[in-house]
Amino acid sequence: MLAMGTYAAGNLMTTKPYVSGAAYIDRMSDYCKACQFDPKKNCPITPLYWAFLQRHRDHLATNPRVKVILKNLERRDLEADAQLREEVRAQLQQGKKLTMSTRPEDV
């Protein structure tokens, strides 16, 4: 677990970044129960996950554990994911709370 959590320091001792979409967080924890967002419909975590993968695609492409996941980027609206990332980032930098209007209904 330590190896996955330290990927941000570089890939010296890790095999892949420990990132996920909302469905995985919902399945593996109870964080989504009290959240205003629905992990299957409008949670911003999923497009943020794909935006992360897109931004780091070149670096991650050599990782055999991530290659299959990266192929799914072809099916995403990467511009919409990047736009949402910027909107979320701007709101959080201003100290604003994310609201339902932050995320379109289609994840």
C-alpha cells in the first residue's frame, strides 16, 4: 500500500498511480453515502480521474499495468474532462464548495 500511495514522488518504487474513478471509491468505501454527488451519474471524481490519465498519458503508456486503462481514453470526451478539471480547480482555489451545477449529468 505504501508503494501505491507514494507514486506522486515518482515511480522509483511503485508500479502504478493509486488513482480511481467514483465507482471504485463507492465500491471500496463508504465515502459516497453522505455525498451530494451520485458516483454513477454526476460525481466529478470520474472525469477528474480520466483528466489525470490524459495529462500523464505519455509517462503512463510504458506501464504495463496501466496500458489497458489508457486504451479507454479513446472513448472519453477528453475536452469535457479537461474543462471540468479546470472548473473544479478554479472553484476549489477560490475556497468554494463544489455544487451539483459543477458537473453535467453525464459522467
